Amino acid sequence: MSKWTENRLVFWGGLGAFIAGLCCFTPLLVWGLAALGLAAFSAYLDGVLFPLLFLFVAMVLIGLDRARKRRGEAACDVSPGDAGA
């Protein structure tokens, strides 16, 4: 498997968490909605962005846990006879 295939959950989770965090903690999305004439929707942003942020952070943690388990399994694949050679 390539590195990209193994780490895509961490990549997409990290990217999503970054974007959701940027929109949660800065007025970036509010300004964008106001520029489009959709400022009335800014009252509902916290109800959507915070669950998305938690979802993406969970994706990163699950991806890191899977990578840790794969590394542990790969270390266990060495047979005892190979260690002394």
C-alpha cells in the first residue's frame, strides 16, 4: 500500500478540522455569507460547525490509531529466526 492510501483518513480529517476550526474561530465564514447576501444563516453556523469540527478531529484520531496498530503489527511480523541474522 502507498503512503497516501494509508494516511488518507488522517489527511482529510486534518484538512477538514483545519477548515472547520478556521470557520468556527474566525469571522471568515460570516464575512463570506454577508458578501453573498446570506448573513441570516450565520445564526445557525455554530450548530453545524462544531459537530463538523468534532467529526474531523475524530477522523484524525481514528486514522492515527489505525496507523499505530499497523506499525505494531508490522513489527510483530518479524520471525524470531530473522532477528539474529
